[in-house]
Amino acid sequence: MDILIIIEDNNGKIHRMGLESITAAQHMSDKLGLSASVLVMGKNADSLASEASAYDMDEVLVLKHDLLNEYSSDGYAEAVTQIIDSESPTYVLFGHSYQVRDYVPKISAKLMQPFLADSIAIHFDENNVSLTKQMFNAKLLSDINPNGDAPYLISFQSASFLSDDAKAGSASLREASVTLDSSMIKTDSEEPFKESSGGVDLTAAELIVSVGRGIGKEENIPMVQDLAEALGAEISSSRPVVDSGWLPPSYQVGSSGQAVSPKMYLALGISGAIQHVVGMKASKNIVVINKDPEAPIFEIADYGIVGDLLEIVPKLTEAIQSK
Amino acid sequence: MKIAVLVKQVPGAESPLPIVSSQDWLDESQVAYIMNESDNYALEEALQIREKNNDGEVVVVSLGPDRTQKVIREALSKGADRAIHIQTEGNYPTDPLVGASLFAETLKDESFDLIFSGLQSDDLGFGQTGVILGELLGMSTATLAMSTEILDNKIKVKRELEAGYFQWVTMSLPASISVQSGCNTPRYPSLKGIMGAKKKEIKVLTPAVVDQNQSIKKIYAPNSSKETVMVEGSVDQIVEKLLNIFRNEIKIT
């Protein structure tokens, strides 16, 4: 087996990043003439298998086991490790989801094989494969080579490949099996829950003024609220502002907050860590004010201002109000 | 309760990041280093557990060259009891499997009940070290921890899931937990803490670094994929131009 894609369950449907991994595998197959198969597991394995079998893949491996019905990092890591041992894939692909961050490093340790995590692109030259990864808070990119023999564990960042690009086709189903016992699973998980939000719904907002660490201190937040009010915009923030307790968690945009796509997203003092960018890059117009010209947020800006938001924001508010 | 905290020294958010001519690392002489952000929260979580139990030891463990002792001192001045510095000359491992193996080799005889780490480093950002280390030492593991509760020989962890969900996970000790930033409020060092830190032990170890399973071939600045209109001038000119963009380009009414 050349490529094995591990599909994540999202309440009975394939997690969006699983479809993106299928696109990635098809891209690799086209380039290198490799075979690609999919592994589905857990209590929804059957529905995931039927969904996966409608894509252009060789095989869908269906793994069912009582101890895999609910996710556990120990159970999933052990199961995937055993499948890798029996199927000997060269590349094992994952979407870089929260679940993958939780259990795939264990597989890396069990196999003593590299996990090239959070990659955004894959390249082949001659017989070498390299993966591109963001580093230093997305300010720089690096090309990374796995050393030594396969298997190589690879996860792709959200939206590195597009789920819509996954080619339809048909794949045959095959039962897979592993040997697990309950003593391997050291964690006991309760049902997932949502915190009572009572917060704002930013997903339908037309205009958003968003504030990041560059605001400096809590006392400066009202300045941003004044601007939002003058514009008739909602206010939101990046994670550091919420972590500091300057705004409640419900205002957070990004991978652990809300995903927004307003007509205008005005980013004030936000550096543009990927966890934030995934939540706002679909905005129609991104306007950035940041004093650091190297801030990665400028890469996705439609309009950029390198300057001190503490000087610009009050004057901008005043100018809007006086119109 | 014996607790280890992994801390890493990384370039600060506003540090210059000049790339060396061989294009495989930074010119470290021009980099301004700080403690990795989420590691501050890992340290705070450990200190709070020690204080709540009124018993135990918090040991800060860091891997890196000489400069790393700055963040080790910072952790000691915030209240860690002692430190282990795994010193690497020149080649800092950029492979999390190698880094975690060095931690495992160093910590295996210490018999820690808990190991705390930040969820990922702000330089390489693999986000694997705490989990791999836990696995290598046969410990329970959990990631993206938002809060923790010590029970009888167990730890209960509130984990962050995607799309605003959380989940409580209980596991036996020993456990290696990597924490999400924002899970507590990290303290500042007191003057007394800073003075006291000078007397605390830093054990320096210099293990051999083994071959890496993955290596950085090239580091480079990204190409902007988007045409960005830069708005320049004095503050008044910028405000005037922005109003014009709002009105005529973005068409905010």
C-alpha cells in the first residue's frame, strides 16, 4: 500500500479535513502513480465507509471494534499503529484536526517514525519528498524532509487542499481488524459539551472590527468599541485578547472560536497566527492596521496600514462620527 | 506530587527573524528570545497544583543551548523549585521525536507524577513533544487542556475540542498533559522570587543528540498570495484614505 488516509468521524459524516486528505492523496497519486486507500473506524464506520467509497480511491478499510466506538487517544493510536504494521503504507495522511494533534504523536512514538505535522504543501523532486510547514507563528515557511525509511506520518493544515477538488469514483470495501484490550486505554472520557455561550453570533455580521494583542492593554479596548459603534460593526478578537480576559471568549474568531465572512474585517493589532486566520480569511475585504510590517496578517490583507493603531483608531472614529 | 514542566525558549513575537545564508536556520545573534507562550500556562498550572496540595515539587526542564538558562531562571523566579537543563551544543533538535527522546532519557529515573507542557512551540510549532514524551514513558496523555483537577491518584482534564466543544477526560497518574494557552492567569515573578531563584539548583546534562527523523532543508519568507494595497502617509492622511476606501471601494453605507 502506498498511501493510507485516516478519516475522522464528524457525527457520522467525513470530517471536512478528511475530504481534504483525499484530495491530497489523489494529487500524490497523479504525480507519482501511487495507490491510495482510506481507513474509517469507530461506531460510524459503516456510514463513513459508504461516503468514502464514492471517491476515486483503491480501497476503503473498515475497522470496527468495541473499544473504538468512542474516541480515545490510546485506542486510536494503537489501532492505527497496528493497521500501519499490517498494511505497510509509505505515507499515512491525516487532516491536522484537534483529534489528530491528540493521538498521532503517540503513533510517531510507537513506531519511532516522523510525524510531519501541520504541513501546507507537499513536493516531490527526484526521489525525495518534502513538506512545507509554517514556522515562527506563520512568519516564515520551511521545507522539511523526512529521513530514513517509511512510513511517514503527514498531517495537512485545514484548507491546504480543497474538499471540493476530491474526485468522485468508486472504491471497494474491505474489513480490517486489530487486537485491543481495555487495559491499553488509560483515559475515561465524558460526553462532549458546549459552554453556555450567551455570547454574540458573529457569523452573520456584515462588518467586524477585530482586536488583537497589539491593543496593548485592557484600558484601550473601549477605543475599539467606539470605532465599531461608529461603523455599525460588531467587535471580535483574536485569542490573546480573550486569554488576557479583556473580552469574553464568545468574541473570539479562529479555530477555537467563530468562523466569520463579513463584507469588511478590520484587523487591529492582530499578528495573523494561523489559528486566527482560518476563522476570518473568507472575509470579502480584509483591512489590516499593525505596527509590525512583518506581521503575517498582511499576506491576506486587501488593504494594509503599517502604523500605530492607538493613534489611528481614535482619529478614524472621530472622522466617521463627524460625517 | 512531583511535577515536571517543559519550557522552551523561542523568538518573541516582535523579534527579527534573519535567515542565515545556508538558509536552514536563523541568525540567532539577532533574535530576541522569550519563554514560549503556552509554556507560561503550563508552569502556572503546575505551581497552582503544588500550592493547592501544599506539598510537592515543581521541576522546570528545558532543552537548548546556553541561552536557554534565561527562561529557566524566569521559571525558577516564578516559583519552580529546581531545574534540569538539557544542553545541546549548536544543533538544537528540530525533530520532535528526537527532542522528546532526550527528555524521556533524562526524566525516566525521576518518576514524575505529572508532566506539563504547552500545546505547541511558537517557533517550530509541531505540537508533539508532550504527547511523545508521555508515550515513551508509558504515561497517560491529554492535550489542549483548559483546566485540571487532581483526584485520588488521578487527574481530570477539561479538553478543548473543535467548534466550541469541550470534554472532561479522567486518567490515572502518571500523566503528561499539554495545556492550551488561556487556561489560567500566569503570575509575574516577585522580587523575592527573583532573588531566591539565584540559589536554586540548575542541573545541566549534555546527552548526545541522535540522528533526526526529519530535518529542515530550507527556511524562507512566504510570498504574499494577495495584492495588498498599502495605505501610507501621516495619521490624518491615512484616516482620510481609509474613509475613502470604506465609502468607495468596500462600499460601506
